[in-house]
Amino acid sequence: MDKIENEFASFFLKDGILHFIYKPNTELDVDAAKKVVEDRKTIQKGKSYPVLCDIRGLKDVDKVARDFLAKEGSSLVDAVALVVDSPAYEFMANFYLKVSKPDVPTKMFSSMEEALEYIKKFK
């Protein structure tokens, strides 16, 4: 199994799905977002994947970073399932979905199992 880790997140491929897990208390500005996308693309080696993205470790994402992730950060991504675990994360994810309008199908889930079932449809 391929795996990459940086100061913001870890990424691994399993069963045709890219798993993306933000580290606890991560704050993203545009430079951090660019690093995350660069490392994600490294593990993908030019191939597009559906992404299971666990955002429970995110503390804050600034507007420029959100916009970057929604547009340029969507390259080589078939769809995204966002995993949240609290009202604060639901608010953050809903705000991202409504304001930044990602270029690929993106949906929020409160359980890893539901997110995985959704994202499997895009394999």
C-alpha cells in the first residue's frame, strides 16, 4: 500500500480509493493547501481516484485555501466524501460546499462507513 505523510495530512491508496486524513489541529493557508495537493498528486502518479477525506483534524482553513482546494485541488479527483464528527465540522463542510462549490461531486458524512459506501460508487 502506497502512503505519504506531511505535516498536515497522511494519504494512502486502498482498494482504488485515496484515503486522505488531516492531522489534529491542522490549519491550512494557501501554501499548506498547495503542499497537500502536491503530495496527493505524488501518490496518485497521474491517475484519478475517488477520495475519502477525513477532515476531523482540521482546525481552520482560510478562504484562499478553500477556494484553491475546491478548484485546482480537484484535479485528478473523481469525487470526495468528507467525514465530519461534530456540528462545528458540519458547519465548516457545509460552508465549503456552498461557498467554494467544488468542481467534483462532494458530499459530507458523519460516519466513515457511510462515506466509504458513497465513494465506492465512483471507483
